[in-house]
Amino acid sequence: MRMYDIIDKKKKGSELTPEEITYLVEGYVAGEIPDYQVSAFLMAVYYEGMSEKELSVFTDSMAKSGDMVDLSQIKGIKVDKHSTGGVGDKTTLAVAPLVAACGGRVAKMSGRGLGFTGGTIDKLESIPGMQTAISEDRFFEIVNDIGLSVIGQSAEIAPADKKLYALRDVTATVDSIPLIAASIMSKKLASGSDKIVLDVTVGSGAFMKNIDDAICLAQRMVEIGENAGRQTVAILTNMDVPLGEAVGNNIEVVEAIETLQGKGPEDFRQICVEFAAYMLYLGEIADLGTSRKMVEDAIDSGKGIDKLAAMVKAQGGDESYIYHPEKFEQAPYQRDFVMEKSAYIKSMDTEKCGKTSVVLGAGRETKESRIDPKAGLRFYHKTGEYVKQGEVLAHFYASDEEKLEQAVQYLKTAYEYSDTPVDPMKEIIAYVTKDGVEKQ
């Protein structure tokens, strides 16, 4: 087998054999196939795509390039949730405890944030003492004991994806739907859960900017999951505005806590209830209607907040912060962002909203950047709302006065206004399963 022939074959639109794909992935990870040849292959995929069979084999080979986590020591059906990324996406912090409170099992490996999308692990680590790097045995023990544990992703999960993504990043092939699908699903398959619920975000703050592309990505990921024997459901959600009000680290933890206490923003609560219900449904706990009611009851009864506190305690964190979120340290510099004239909010560039939080210190410009857990911002009005002159649109939190000034100026460019009413995007846009697409 020669890499030259594989590139030529894909360039001409022919379907590669499983052996050719496996040879490519294994050879690249082993350092036997050079970057320049794999770059040519990636560009060929960008233009010619991949068949269902090719993509399933490619993803499986990437997953098997490193550790394959075995969750069989954990009782029950393990259901994973993954988001394609967004601004203010603290969903796991509320959904995982709600699922556990209703009898589900969540053994989740999450990542850190880079760029304008936040990372679940960074948010959890803003809780004093919280450990996200624990042994596999302790991870299993916690899930069996309380129903959930969220830890950092192992460096040995899908190393092929890390090498391929770095190459895609410098060869203008990041925005290829089959390559995105393989990147996400290789890590999900390697993480060991039995079933998968995908949050495919769409809008100005998501990787997929339009609904058609997001549906296409969701279909490819569902296809990969089902072909690997993992029942997979994708839910398309609105990222044309930040999710909830809070964007940052400890302020997102606080908002997740408030939501578990029944006091969170309505859009965030709606998303959390839907994802938790689908995880319970796939976990064969109850049908969808019953699952939704169980999740609502877990919020109203306080069982969800108790599960979050139990997980934090089990992983070395101070659970008193969960019951008393006012204990989180406040940023020394704060400022309101005020509406200059009365108008409807026509649109929000959610990517710019996320980048504003990075300017404040809440995100990373590079992998080496240090995060300020106190930095961030809250959004009090969103697209479609009529806001009067002098009302507060957003509130800034920073540890550096100069960064605060830069963030204020940057956020001004994120809004467009209108004198006439505007219809915002729905929170939940579509459901994608192996049986098809159901638009809302």
C-alpha cells in the first residue's frame, strides 16, 4: 500500500477500502506517513467528502489510535452528552446531576476551553478544591456510588484526532463536515459510554453558522454512532445568542446552581430539561414524557442540587459553595453596559460575545493562557427584546481595569438594533435520529 495511491484515489472521488483508511491513520500516528501527504489527503476529503462506510472506518480507526475506556465496571446504561461548543454553555453542570438524581449514570470526560468557547473542566475547577484529574478506579467508584462524575479527558484518548486537528488547523481544512464529525465522534467512541446525546449548536456563536450545515453534521455524527453500535440522538440548539445569562467560569457555575434551585434563566432551564430527559430515555429509565416530568421534579425537590454537591465533595471540592454560591470570589472591577437608545435588539454576534469574555480573562487565547475564574459577563437582554434607553444590557466582571475597558469597547460591535420587532431563533431547532430529521 502506498500513501500516494490513497491520495490519488480519494482525489478522484473513489471510495477507499477499510484497509487503506486503517493504514493511513495508523501510519500517521506512528510517524511513518509525513504531514505533507496527510495534508493532501485532508484537502481531497474537503472537496470529495467521505461515504458512510469510509467515515465510520475512519472514525473507528481514530478512536482506536489510543486508549479505549472500558466503563463495564459501572452499573447500568451509561449515556454521554457532548456539545459542539458555544458561548455560556454550562449545560453539563446542571444536566449530569439531574440525570443522576433520576437514576441515570453519567461517567463524563470533558475538555478545557480554547478560544471563545468555554470548557466544562475550567468551570468546575473554579470550585475550591475540585479535582478533575482522578484515577480510573476512583472515577468508577464515584459514578457507582452517586451516579455521576465529570473528569478531564485523558491525553491518550484518540491521539490521531489531536495530530489530525493540528494539521487541519494550518491547512484550511477545519470546516469539513466529515472531518468535524470524525473528530468529535472518535473521542465519544473512545470514552466508552453505551449511548450518546449530541448538542449540535447553530448560529453566530457556533461552528455551524446555518441550520442546513448543522443538520448535515448531526446526520453524519448520528450515522457514525449508530454504525458503531451506540444509539445516538442529536438535538440542534440555538447559539445565535449566549445560552443563559452568564458567560465566564465561576459565574457559569453559579448560574447552573441557580438553575438546579429552580431560579435560573428560562432558556437554559429548557435546554437542561430536554437533554436530561433524552439521556434518561436512552438510558431506559423512562419514556420521554415521563423523563421530562422526572427532571422537573428533580429541580423542584432539590435532588439535582444535592447530586452536584455530592459529586463536588467526592472529587475533593468544597460542597458548601454549591449551597452558598455567594461564597465565590467576586471580580474587583465591574461595570454595567447600558443601552444608549430605545430599540429592539436585531441580532447579537455571539462569537464576539464569547471573545469579549476572553478579553476579560475568562478564556484562553492559547493553550498556555491562564484563566481568571472571576472574569466574565452577564447578558440581561437578547435578540428580539425591546430595551429602553438607560437599561442595562450586560454586566462586566474583571480583575484588570484595562481589560475591562477593552471589553466594553469590543462588545459594542456585537449588537445590531432595529426600530421594528424581530423574531429570534427557537431554543430547540431540530432533532436528528437514525430515522430522520424532525424540525421544530
